Amino acid sequence: MKKTRFIRCLSLFLTVSALASCTGKPAVTEEVTGGDTSVTGDTQTEEEAKVPDLKLINNSVPVFSITASEKAAEKCATAVSRFEEGLKARYGCGDFDGGDVRILFEMTDGDRNDWSIKADGNNVTFSAGGSVAMLAAVEHFLRIYTFGTDMTLAVPSDLSDTYVYERDKIDNTSLLSYIPSESVKLTKTNESGSIMSPEWIDSLIMVELRPLTASIGGKLSQSYDLLDFYAEIGVNCIWLTPIYEYGPGGNGYGNTGVHRIGDNLTGTLDQDSGWAEMKKFVDHAHEKGIYILFDVITWGVMRGTELTKSHPEWFSGEAWGNDAFNWKNAELREWFIERCVENIMKTGADGFRCDCEPNYTGYDLFGDVRSRLAEKGKYIIIISEDGSDRSHTYDFEQDGVLWYARKDRGGVYTDPLVWFVDSDLDIVKSVQKGIGLGSAALQRGSKRGRAKYYTNCITNHDYQKRIVLGNRLRIGYAAITAPFIPLWYMGDEFNCKWQPAVQYDMTVNYEDAERPANLRFLEDVKRMITVRRTYKDIFEYWPDDHRKSNICAVGVAEKNGLIAYARYADGKAALIIPNNNEKLAPYLSCTVPFEEAGIGGFESYRVTELWSGEELGEFSKEQIAEFRLYVPFESFGMILIEGIR
């Protein structure tokens, strides 16, 4: 997106940059301070650099009128209404029907995802290829140009903000990197050091993927585009649903054993060739900077498999209607450990998600898997499905945020919710006091919330309906910008449609990601991840005791049902400002927590709007102590405040 200069009356000094702070594109920075101008990039004379402002609202009095072409009035009524209502809420304006300036809304014949905002003389023109793009243009304008508290709105007379999807779409692949085991450093994950995790655990953003029900996947050989897709988003860890041979009546979670890979995934009945196909898939993932976890099943196998016939002594009783493993049998235990080690060594995969654990094997079996792999120079992570006591073996559990006092896992899967958004669980108090974090047993004691890592599992294959549904709070505010490892089921990153069934069985149509509303949602998820990965010191900070995470509350005057918070580090604070109240005007009045966020000792502050990457200016502490910010319903504002001297 091309960025241009703009002037606002809140500050005497403004800095405008390209999207480089979030996208890595080369930046051209121009600074305007009264009549003095310093320019980095193309050389300009002082006279050429001066940009007069075009005033749209003067002390709450609008000096413009709004005109929409017939086509725009028909297709973009929501965007035009959002523009009008936003300015009324921000400035207390009346009708927009006077003055010398005209605001024009018009449709173009170009790509339906493109938009632009341009000033020409006394006209400011919003152009877009579709209704969703027009709404994006309006929201961009309101986020950037109405920030602050001043009651006068002005834009540069040469304003030219443009978004061209094919040029400006986000690709976070360059922000990912794979660290091979021989180069991995280990980090202590619990107080005793009985769990030593590979360093890349700090950067995890996870998606559970089932290639067999992904429309652009199916077999492994057809699923490389899925890896490319998730790398572009910025996801660096894929939890693969079970890869094993189904057997009669099996579905993957029911299978013939950990030693046999499924031909429905590999396309071959030959086991050696099948495991080789998996290695190729893992190798491609690593090239993209993605780690791969296998989903391993420990309750047993399907009835009538070769394993039950050849080793009946390995089985005892029933589990899930099939033959249950007898974990008292030492021979079975050794065989299973060796197969798990072998599966990792011959494919290069990076760990396991352990179904139903630690309820079947406890802690020692996978502890042995980990130690034997470490002896071979391979360092992995191991995730339990159920809560872990974190004494050893498991780096973290699948559902790290789950307030058992209110709802158990089965209840969440049947009637899904996202903690912190769809419940009264306060995200700041949850982190600082450990409420709703970790296993059910630990939540009842003094150790609640005191481990190093917790996931916020937004969805997984057991959910019986979709829950994200276009709500940016549920995937962003609750997980991506929060002090958790984000985890969700494939499709939620592009607002996969609601399906009333267990999600494991439902096909996810990735073509839906090309629909304009879904595409915009996907780009917003990418942006959240760009921000998380760009400001690693803020968003990838993991103290040994999670209660000491870098999070504090942000004061917001309007009550909207959710807690605004700041994440902070080294003189910088990222303010995350949610709006979960449809009846609330889309402007929130925020108070900066200077001391709590460790940014109180500076003379001035640089402010960046993180959705766009725009630097909004340099302000004194008094100027920025309180501000108003445009925040649409079911979304959140992202503002970076950085002390500079």
C-alpha cells in the first residue's frame, strides 16, 4: 500500500512511513515540523516538501458534502454509512451537506479487492472495486486520520492512499525459519528443568490440519500448497491429524497401529514408500519454516487388526469400542516407544500431539520417547490433549486456557466459546492470577497458571460447530496478540463457514478464502501475525512463571464487555483495544498505562497504528496520555507507543 503524508492538528510533528515496519518493504520517511522538513528518500526542496492541509471538519463543524455515484450508492451503502456515523461519533457532527470540499464515493472496474483514497483540489475520492474493499478504505481512513482528541479533521491536499491486492497482499513466509536439531538450543520449560524444550517453541503459532478433508489437499503429494498457504499466513507449526492406516471402520483416531502409515494419505500400499512420502512432505514444511507434529493414539487399535492377532497379550479390555492396549505389558511399551522414535527419525518430524494423554500412559512412556530422541540429537516437543501436571514430558497441553470451574472440555466442544471473548473471564486477571489456565487439578491449587507456556486453543477437530465466524476478537485479541500459543483448526484463519457437525469430518473448502469478505479477514489475520512476529520482544516473551507475563490493563471509558490490555517490553507498549458491543459507537476513549507498561520515563513518544503500519506522529506524554481510537464491532485497535527520548 502506498503511504503519503498527512497533517493533523493534534501534534506539531508528524512522521509517516511506508508499511515497512510490518511488511519489510523499503521505507521512505518524510517528516513535517512546521516549516522545517527533513526527507529520507527522494530529495525535495523545502518549498516542494510543504503540503497544505485540506480541512474536512473544523471544531466539530463539517465543511464538506458527501456524494456517491449511483453504483456506489447501491453497492457501498454500508461503507458510506460507516463513514458518516464514524465521523458523527468522533466529532459530534451533524449532517454533511455544506462547505467547499466534496467527499466522493465511486466504484471502479478493477480488482474487487482494490481501493484508493485520493485528494484532488477540493475533492476527496474513495474508490473501490467492490463493497468489501470500500469498507476497508473507509476503516483505514477512520483508523489513521481521526486518531487523537482534536476536534478538527484535516488531510493532506495531495493525499493518495492506495491498496492493490496483488501488490500489497501480505506474505509472512520470510518471517519463518526452521532450526534443524543440530543447531537447536534447549530452554528450561518448568522450574526443575525436567522438561527441556527446543528454543523454537517460543515462536509457535499452530494450526491443526487434516489434508484428507482440505479441498486443496487430500494426499500428501497434493498438499504442498497447504504448507505454502500457511507459511504465507505466518503459521509455523502444523499439527497433522492421525497419519496412520485406518483399518476396518477406522477414521484415523481409530487405526491399525503407530507402525503403519495410511495409503489414503500417501497414495501407496508400500510402507517404505509411504513413509518416504511423509518425509518429503516434512522436508517441504521445513523449507517453509514450518514444524510438523504427528497425532499419536495410545488407547488402542481397531478390532481385528494384524497387531491384535499377532500380539494378543498386548491388549486387555476395550477402549472406544475397540481393542485397548495393555500398558502393563513391558514388550508393548518398548515396541511403542521404538516405533515413535522411528517415526520421527525417518521423517524428520518435530514432535507429537498425544491423543487422550496423559490418561492412558501417564508421563514415563513419552518421556522415554523424548530422551531417546535427544540421545540421537533430535529435539522435539510433546503436547498432551488433556491437562498435564507439567512435572515432566509434556511441554504444554492442547487446551491451555479452559476454565474448568465454568465448563469442561466436553462442554466447550459441544457448545463452543472462546475464553476472554464469549465469557466473563478477564484476560489480564487470568494471566496475572492463573485463572482458567492449565489442568483442572492445578487450577484448584497455588500452582495454577505458573507454567511457562499455555495455548489458547480457539478450535480443534472435536468442535461441533465453527466459532470464529468473522470475529477478529476471537482469533486475534484472545490468542494472536495475547500471551498464549495460538492454536486453531484449519479454515478459521479465513472465516470458514459454520458447519453443524464434528469438524473432523467436514470438508474445508479453501476456495472460500477468495471471497472478498473472507479474503479481507484472512489478510487481517496475516496482519495480526505480522505484528506478533515483527515485535518479538513484546509478543514472544515467555517468563518461567506465566503469571509474570508482560500484560497490564488499559483504561477505556466506554464499557464494551472486554478488557483492553497492553503488551510491553524495552520502552514500547502495544495497546490492544477491543470492541465487543454492537450498540457502542465505534470510538473508544483510552488511557495509556505509562507506569504499568514501563514507558513512563520518556519526554516524547512515537505512535504507530499497527493495522496499517502508519506512524501517526511524535507526541509528548501529555498529548498521548488519553486518545480516541476507531474500533469497529468484533475487532480491536492495535496501537504501538514507543518512548524515543
